[in-house]
Amino acid sequence: MKEHPNRILRRNKKGALELSMNTIVVIVIGVTILTLGLRWVYNLFGGLQERSGEIDEQLKKQISDLFEGGEEALIIRPNSVTIEQRGGKDIVIAIRNSARDGLKHTYSYSIRLTNTEDIAADAQEVMGWITSGEGEQIEIDSGNIAYELVAIDIPRDAPLGTYRFDVSLSSDDLSANTKANFLVRIRGE
């Protein structure tokens, strides 16, 4: 016996309605999971940026504390770093206007590789690993400190070893001309 066409139509509508409800439930669950996932990622990486600012401030405070009670015009921190091939690190050069005349003075610094005989790399190539504001004029008010970030990026094929760099500070206040140094140790990946 043949089924009446209206019954077939009602059964198809019921199936279509069930399919629609399943689709809506899947979409709601997907949007909820996506929202929670994005929120988690935002909280994770949003906090990292705040923490990097805090770390930067703490580093500046520690360098300022190192200057307290001393007359040094130039401090480098850290003054020794170990970097893997294809890696990188930053060091901070802190320059203080410690002139007793109470005036603003202009400073500049230069970085030079000093142990060229002891290394297997070309000196120009090694100097290419360093990115800094070397040679730029830095004006500092009396008693204040300026911070310069020096990035050291080691290529994959860099020869292993210890590299010694001198930082020479020059100023229009000749009493502030001084030197300091830092070491870069390169190890394999």
C-alpha cells in the first residue's frame, strides 16, 4: 500500500528540522570554543608584553643602583653573554652624565673587537653581528642616565669561541672619556 504524500512530506520536514538543530548546536559549540581559545591566547600573550616592560624597568633600576655611589660614566650589563649559533641576546650600555658642571653634555660610543688574533672569523663579519646606535650623538642632562640597547645576533655558521669587545665612550666633557668591555661566547646549537 502506498503512503500518502503528506506523511512523506512531514517526515522529511522533521528530518530537515533535526538536521538544522544539529547544525545550530555544532555552530554554537564551535563559536564558544573559538571564543574561549582566543581569550586564553590573548591572556597568555597580553601578559607577556606587560612583563617585558616590567623586566625592562627592573633592569634599568638595577643599572641605576650600580651607578649609585660611583662616578662611572659607562656601565655594560651583562658584561658577558653566551649565545648559541643562530641565536641572539641584548646587552645594555648605560651612560651617565657625571660632570660636576651641571650642564647637558653630548656623548657617543664605539664598539671594537679586540681579540682579532685569537679568533677564526673575519673582524668585519663579527662586527656585523652587532646592531647598535654606535656613533650617534646622545645628549644627557646633568646627573641623568641614558640607556642604549645593543643587539647581538649570531649567524648559524659563526665560528665557536670567545669574542672580546671594547666600548669606548667619548664626550664633549673630556673627563667622561672612558672604556669598558664585554665578552660574547659562542657555542654550538
